[in-house]
Amino acid sequence: MNKRSVPVRLEKVTKIFKDQKTKADVIAVNEADFELAPGELVTLLGPSGCGKTTTLRMIGGFELPTRGRIMIGGEDVTFLPPNGRATATVFQSYGLFPHLSVFDNVAYGLRIRKVAREDLRRRVEEALALVGLADLAQRAPSRLSGGQQQRVALARSLVVEPEVLLLDEPLSNLDALLREQMRVEIRRIQKALGITAVYVTHDRVEAMSLSDRVIVMKDGVVRQIGTPNAIYEDPNSKFVAGFVGKVAFFPVSIEGEEGGAMLCGIAGKRVRARKWAAGLRAGDRAVLMARPESLRLGEAGAGIADGTVSANVYLGSSVESFVKTEYGELLVQIDDPAEKRVWPEGARVSVSLNEALVRVLPEGDD
């Protein structure tokens, strides 16, 4: 199959719709500006209505931008129809033809393109082998599981040998176990082909496990772009921090920098943080972001906040302890519970911080 990898570039792309009732302009995407490297898988992540699917549809040609430019492989495709650009889309609904076999469903796009019979058969067989369905070529879609139907939809998109693969929440109809399995398969196939891919989801686990980079969107605006670990560990706002993972926020006042750490005051105590957002200065009000794995439990009075353990949730390799404090209920992750102390429910404890893992963020940037 075709392994040509191409870059994708969006240059200040904006999409404005008209509200049918009020006739007011609604900005669905506001000056999206980013580039995908050849062979990269990038996920558009965000809540419903953030503009991620509209952005994907503009890349695929199903929506035209109001302003801006879209480049694929160095070619301006901004106003080309879907069949005029080298993209293929895997939609949320599989859209399989029930009266056609698996083979004929995958072959459909090639027949429209009038591909020669022998070449068509070879390419369909290669695509089915790639997604692990070679033995089910003559089966009807109604006799396939949800995961198998999704594989057929993926093979149908790949068989036309697109330069860019677009995936619009393709796993949303699958149960949890199948979603996990298909995430692995999609990533394996994408890497094997070296194809440039754009994936849309509101599921942070999908975004983190699949992507080379993640683009977080809110209200039509790109809020942050980075690798999964950068987005998780070093978010640039309260919104991004909260959307990509469990987090607690502590209000702090910034006292200054010392020895490569930010000094922060919290409830009459001083804490240190090794990471902080750009632009913060002494005297600013801010929030200290703490993930569950950055919090520790100890004897009451030893940390920044005292509280009571309200529940312990056993997860095998870890225990999640929920602690009621003046800052609300905090989630503390205890790894290797067999080796570490797990405080019983009802115990009075104190919550402390790992200064290397917490991050200081602007107070109102959510």
C-alpha cells in the first residue's frame, strides 16, 4: 500500500456559521494555525462544540473555511471538494453497505475510481490483511462484531491509498475493552503505513495513548499544542489541566523564585514548585496544579491541608484515596499499595506536595 507521507498545514483557518434562529454569526473555529509533520498522528481534543470536528471536516473538504488556507503536501486544497484532495475519512458511524460483503464494502471506493480488477483485488486483500480481516472477506456486515465493523471502515478508507487519514471519533460506538484494542490497532496501522493522520476525540485517554501530539481546543480556539506528556505535565491553563486529567487546584500567592523553584504562599505556609507558566511574577495571585500522583498523605498537621479520608478505591497497582479538606475533596494516588501505607477511611491525615510534579498556573485562565 501507498506509504507516502505528506505534511498538513492550516494557516489561520476560521469557520463562521449563521445561527438559523437569530441569524447571528457563530464562530466555530477561530484562526486555527498549526502544522502536521509527514507521518505524524495528531489528535484534536476538546469538549463538545469546541470546533474539533469542524476543523477535521475542513481538512477533508466537507466544510469550506470562511477565512484562511489549508495545505496538504504543499498544495493549496482550501476550496477543493473531498474527492479533489488525497484524504480519506473514517466516520463515527461505520456506514457499511448491509447488502455487500466485507470485500465489496472495502472495494467500493476503488470501483468508483475504475481500478482494474486484478489491482483492485490485490489492494482489497492487502487492506483486509492489514486490519486482520482476511478470513472474513465474504462475510456480511450484519455478522460482524462492532470492532470488526470498525476495522472494515478503516480498511475501506486505507484501500484508496490516501495521503492523509482523518478519523472522526471512530471508536465512540464501541465498548471499553474494544476501544482499548482498537486504539492499539489504529496506532499500529498508522505507524506501519507512515501515513499522516488527524484524529478527533473528546476522550483524553484516546488522545494520550494514540498521538504524537495533541491539540487541545475550546470554544473554537486552539488552547495548547504539545506531546501527550507535555500537555499532561505542563498545561498552560486551568482548562487544559482539568480537561486532560484529574487535578486539584490550590490558590496561592507568588513570593518569587529561589534555587530554580517558584516560592508560593498558601494558607500561611510556603511551598515550592519546580514548574510554572510563563509570565508569572512575585505578587501575582495564581493556582498550584497538583495531579493525584503528586500528592502524599501523612500525619495530620504535617502538610499544606488536613482532612479526613472519605473513601479508598483499590485499582490493583494503585489505590485512590479521597480526602475531604478545606479545598474540597482531593484525590491522592498511592502507587504500590502493598509497599506503602494506605490510610483507613475515617483517618485524619495531612496532604503534602511533591514540588517536582506540581505546576503553578495563572489564577483566572480557564
